[in-house]
Amino acid sequence: TAAVTLAPVAQSSEYVATIKSRRSATMVPRVSGLLTKILVRSGDHVKERQPLMEIDPRQQQAMVDSLRATERQKKALYDYNTVEVERQRKLVEAGVTSRSVFDQENQAYENAKADYEAAGESRKTQEQLLDYYIIRAPFDGVVGDIPVHVGDFVSPNSSATPLTTVDENRDLEAYIYVPTERSSEVRTGLDVDLTDNSGKVLEKTKIDFISPEVDSTLQGILVKAPVHSGSNILRNAQMVKARIIWSTKQMAVVPVLAVSRQGGQSFVFVAKQQNGHFMAVQTAVTLGDTVGNTYSITSGLNVGDRVIVSGTQFLVNGMPVMLMGG
């Protein structure tokens, strides 16, 4: 037998949580064209500025080449006028030509200079646009799904399909929606256990954010808890279970081996003394959460009761028993 004792038991609720990265980017094209190269695969780890995809740049490259040729032409005219205006200045100073001739040449120089500078700025603008034809990683991260294919026409249209995502698998958070009926109990600092489907605790954390608004779709309040486990355990967009611990209180606990079930009801056998002898009395109990190898009991037992933990499969209600220990 084992005596019913008191132990601290967490009062908790379990919800589904989604792991999200604080740094996640959806890659969309900033120019239109045919997708000619996909240089990565889903799940690849990429570095900042690493090329991910390429859009056909030939038309834009031709425009840049044309502007470069125009810039060279403007540069030649500018260089010529630079020499010419200096020559006219010397002739004016020597009294060979009039001031008006020099002013005309100086005006031609200023025009050539402005044309050359404008051509240079046009070329830089189009070269910058040319860089948009290469899709690069905005930061170190992991490539997500790639729904597009080589040969697809892509564009910056708001309804267009995103090219892929890049997620930094650090600075993760657990997004948990708590039902509105428990809104008065939610507060920052509450302990949260993140578990897998088998109940294994993946990380212990605490609530550090509570949304001031109710999500109208889910009728819940968004709370967040930081995740520090790293990429080996938890990943962006992963679904896990989150157990929010509201409080801890002393409750009666019994060994798991003492509990049996019949027809959906839980029972234990309590060793009770009558006329100097012990007998097994089948007692219905209401189970709470498990604590290690014990069940917490919300009703049905009192502290000090002795429950039978061995041979329970052979017992029937009222059977005489002999205590062997505990």
C-alpha cells in the first residue's frame, strides 16, 4: 500500500501553439520577366545577399548597355568642351577673341557637363534596376517552400505568387491563442511548457506579451512566449502544444499503479480496517494532472488513506487483504 499524500500540482491548460520567427521575409519580385534560374532548394541554409533566383535580364541589360554608350558619347562631348572652354579663356585673356565668343563656349561647356551628369544618373538608375533581376537573401536564414518553376512569368503584381520565403531560425516565439473566458487570468510571467505530441517537454518559457485585442476569427487572445531552444529542436511554423500553468496548489496524489478504470470511471482500492482486519474497498476518484509517476486526485480520497498499489487486478470490492508494506 501507499499513503495518500499532498504534493504541489500545477493547475494548467493545454493549447496548440505555432512557432514563429521574429525575422521572416517573403520574397517577391520587384520586376517582371521570365524566371530563368532557381539556385537553391527548400530547406537550404543561405547567407545574406546570396543569389536565390534569377529573372531574365536581357532586355534590361540591353537598356543599360545603351545608356552606357550614351554616357560615353556625352563624356566625349564634355571632354571636348572642357578643353575648348579653357582655350577660349586664354584667347580672351590675350585679347585675340571677344568676351561673347568665350561666353558662348562656356555655355556649351555647361550644357555638355549637365548632359553627361544626367546620362550618368540614368545609367546608375537602370543598373540598380538590373540588380533586381537577381533575387538575393535579405539575411542569413533557411529557404522555405518554392512554389514557382523555371520558365514562369513573374511580376510585382500584388496578386502574384511569392517566389519563396527566408526565415531566420533564431529569435523564435510561440504564438498561443487563449480563450476569452480565461482572459482575466492571463498575465505576463506565467510559466509555459512547450511539449511535443507525446507530452515530452521541449522547452520551459514564460509569457512576455499579451495582445490588447481579441482575435475576431478565433475568439481568443494572442499571447507570446520566447523560444530559445534553437534550430535543433524547434523551427519556424512548427506546431507544438503549449501548457500554460495558471497556478500551483497542494493536492492529494496517488501512484499511477494504484489507479484502474472501468467503463470510463477511475477507481482505486483503499485498504480499510474493520473488526481488526483490512479489506479492499473500491473507491471512485476524479483524476487531475499527472505529476511524475503519480496522479493528482481532485475528489474521492483523503490525505492518509492507504491505497493498494500491487495485485489490484485480482481485487474485488470487500475482499480481505493483508498489508505487506507502505
